[in-house]
Amino acid sequence: MNYDDVVIGAGHNGLTAAAYLARAGRKVLVLEAADHVGGAAVSAQAFPGVDARLSRYSYLVSLLPRQIMTDLDLDVRLIRRRYSSFTPVPSDPTRGLLVDHGDPAATAAGFADLTSGGREHAAWDDFYGRVQRLAEKVFPTVLEPLRSEDDLAALVGDDELWESLVRRPLGEVLEATFAHDTVRGIVATDALIGTFADLRGDDLRQNVCFLYHLIGGGTGDWDVPVGGMGAVTDGLARAAMAAGAEIRTGTRVLAVDPDGEVRWEGGAATASTIHAACAPTVLNRLLEAAGAMPIETEAEPEGAQLKVNMLLSRLPRLRDEAADPTGAFAGTFHINEGYAQLQDSYAAAAAGRVPQLPPCEIYCHSLSDRSILGPELAATDAQTLTLFGLHLPARLFRGSREEHDAVKDLALARTLESLNSVLAEPIQDVLLRDGDGAYCLEARTPVELEADLGLPGGNIFHRSLQWPWAEQGSEVGTWGVETSHPKVRIAGAGARRGGGVSGIPGHNAAQSVLAG
């Protein structure tokens, strides 16, 4: 069978590439090993006998450009969250800080109460105001050929901020900018989602992660997809198929010949271009299976999170009696994420130990969108909770099945203890039970994410994130998806400007062909 393009992987990036290519009149085949499309961006019934469809892995949208939604006529609705975050003070969880976009005066008062004055809030406003101006300049470039760092720095026009975010360890910047440990921690968390890093590390992995979490849409807002994350990928699949793309699920690719042949059990196809919407390390295994040279990429990517999905009978009461749980849980709820705690937890995990009180953050989809709950459940006070635990790298869970499970049990127990430290009642008291009588609680380690989704080391970005500009002169003017094999593209999160639910690598892989 002959095609113009073969796409490996029907996650959101593979579907984006397929939709653009098919709409341009090309003959496109998408191959997916699972029995469904969506990859990590799916909605699923996680608990037997419970009518709730959770965004099981990815859960919020920030980096998906409106241009892609418009180009592909996506029927997807995103809800902007009023509340940015709520953070109990780690040393005294009876007090907390609510950042409310809908009430700037209340936010300022919260800062003043926490920090005994207005300095921290003024520093906060100045810092995030400058970061937003940077985002407004940088984000539109992610759908263009790569520019050099110097070009982007000139475009941003704030040399001091550029030096702070791009060339100095973020921890140094936060320590110089903010005085309060809790405020430093709130800012720092965006540098650590899915990234195992020392905030003061010279490799600047934390800085790259921070930048991606704050440039989305030019605002840094993280929006709620109505219907769950599966609504996004279902919409992309409809767009691809409506344009004529052929999607085959249950088809595991076995080998990729860089001359343009893709082989799977019982079949093969040739194409002018192969778009690998899988992880680069997975592509390398497929290239090696065909006797070809692997592409250059990170040798051993590693994820660093514990992902926990929960379904509650109601929101739990908080130790901070002045805080309304509805507002606190509607944004990002930070738990034991003070700056010092983040650093101490990193040091413990780097030394091979599960942190005593793992830092984590929680998000409640159902406060913004009840459509993910069945009618009977939606009529009650039931709520979903997604917990993302930091500084729990894959290395802690490696070993035999028994060793993995023992560490997982310890990590989950300590994570729930961390959560309970800010609640006025144990989370277990409000967990619903599934049809089998078990708690509605699902936890996945990086090792399990690797097995479930093909994420190397459980890395949700497929590899360490890269700066969204050319780091070598030879990259300037390319799309950040090209490989050493002219007919092979990286169309997934492992591309430059990959990571997150964005469609950007899929768009850029398609444009690398369509733009000639």
C-alpha cells in the first residue's frame, strides 16, 4: 500500500498531523497500537460501576493554539478557570493563600495577610506581568519555523527577564524576587511538573519546564476541556477522518525503514514521509528493527510523578476554616509545595528515598464541568479529584514487580498523608466506592505510565523539554521535527516545542511537508 504520509500514533499530535495533511489532499494512514485513539489525552471510566469519565492521564489545556482549533474546525469548548490556585501554608495549614483572578483586591489582601505587607504582592504582579509580556511574544512563534535565541530575545525586549528565565537557575531568581517561602513555592511548582529537577540546578531543566507552563495562549492560563480530555482527541479524530485520513487502531508498528516503509504484523505500507507521533526512543527501536541508524535523542528519559485519580462523595473540609472548598479546589490546590519542601523532597528522591510528605497538587474537573459525570452522579455533591505528585521519579520504582508495588504503596500512603495534612478530615472519609466496593482511587507510577502509554521512563513529555527556539545555527528555519533521516519526522511531544496537550508538534510535522 502506498501513502503520501504514514503517522505512527493516534494521540493528539498524530491526529493533528493527520488532519492537516489530509485536508491538504494527501493520502494519510494513521497507525495506533491501542484499540482506541487519544493516547494520553483520553477520557475513561476508571472505576467499575461508576458513571464518571475521567481525564485519566492529561487533564488541562494551555498550549493548544487557537489557530489549530480554527484551522481544523475543532468542536471543542474550553473553560477559563477563575481561580488560579489555593495554597495552605506548609508550616500552618490553618492559613492559606487564594489567588483569585475574579477578585484582585481579595488576592492582594490575602498576600498582605500572609506576608504582613504588600511587598510580596507587588513583586508577584511585576514578575507575572513581565512573564505574560514574554509569553505574548514567544507563544505565536511556536507554529513558525524556528528562530534563534537572539532573535526571540530581541522580540521580547526585556533583557533582564530573559537573563533571569533563560540563563540563570530559576531558584536563584525566585530567591532574589520573593521573600516568603510559600510564595516562592507557588511560583516554583510550574518548573517541576513532570520534571525531576533541582530548582538551583545549572542544567536549567527547571527553567525550560517553567517557560512552557507559563506561555500557553500568551497568557499561561490552564483551561478545562468540557467533556474531559477525550473530547479534544475525539474532535481531532473526527477532523482527520472527515478530511479523508485512514485510522487503524489495534495495529502495533514493528519496524520503520527510513527509506519510507512502515511494517506491522501482517502488513506494510510505503510513504513519502513517516511522522513518528511516538516517543523518540520508541522510534529508535523501530528504526533499529529495520536495521537503520537511530536518531539522536535523550538516552534515558525519566518521568517524576505519581498520578492519582479520585472520585469523592463531596469536597472535603479544610483546616483553613476561612477558605471555601469550592474556590480552593476550583483552581490548582498546592499541597506541601513550599520552596524549602520542594528542595528537600528533590534531595530525598535524588538520594533514592520516597519523600516523607511528597509535594503534590490537585485539580477538580467536575467543579467546572459536570458533564463528565452521569446524570445520577451529577445530581449529587460528587466531585472528581486529580492529584499530581512531584519528585517521585521512575528510578524509585524500578526493580521486580514486588519491589515496584512496595514502593508504590509507600509513595501513595505518604502522598495521601500529605494531602490529609491540609484537610480537616481524612480524604478516605469522602472517597466513593466503586461497584466492587473498593475506593474510587487509581494511582499510576512512572513505570506504569511507561507500560500503559509507551512513555519512556514515564516521562509525560517523551523526553526532557527543550527550549522553544533553535539552539544551533543549523536548526534556524527548520520546524524542530526533522531527523537525520529525510523521510522521517518527530510528530509527538519529543519534538522541539513538544510537551503538553498542544498539537504543536503535529502541526509542525505537517507543515514541514506542506511548506515545501
